[in-house]
Amino acid sequence: MQPVTRVKRPQVLSKSTAALDRVRKLPIYAAQGVSHAWLLDPIARTLEVYERAGGRWTLIETFAGDQAVHAVPFEPIPLELGLLWTDAD
């Protein structure tokens, strides 16, 4: 049997919540068994992909711009970043 991958919905960062999302929420997700976390920054137009291993979060990939990306753990599904930024202008 394959282990279950638990993924939390992406966190959308803002000036007022970025520190909370990074410092307080990621440890909560780890305690809940979440294996991957995505942090979206609509101002910087970036997607940061984190993976939890050995009790620590590791930044494994950062994407930027309007490209189509294949981010873990959903590599087979392309994500068009440009569609996420349409309201950020």
C-alpha cells in the first residue's frame, strides 16, 4: 500500500500574513502530517514548494512568472501560474 500524501491547500501570502503563514502555520501543518506546502505570493508572482522530511520543511522549488509548472506532489497536472496573477495587477 502506498503512503497517503497529505497536502494543505496553497497559502496565499500577503504583507499582513506572510510571517504568520511561514512561522506559525507551517509547524501546525507538519504536526497534522501534511507532507507538502505551497506558498503563493501574488505580488512577487512566485510559487514556493516545500516538502516536509525529517521533521523539517525544505524549499524544494520556486517558480515565477506566467509559466506552466509541474509542482510536487501534483507533477502530472500542469499549473498555469499566469492564471493566478490576473487579479494581482
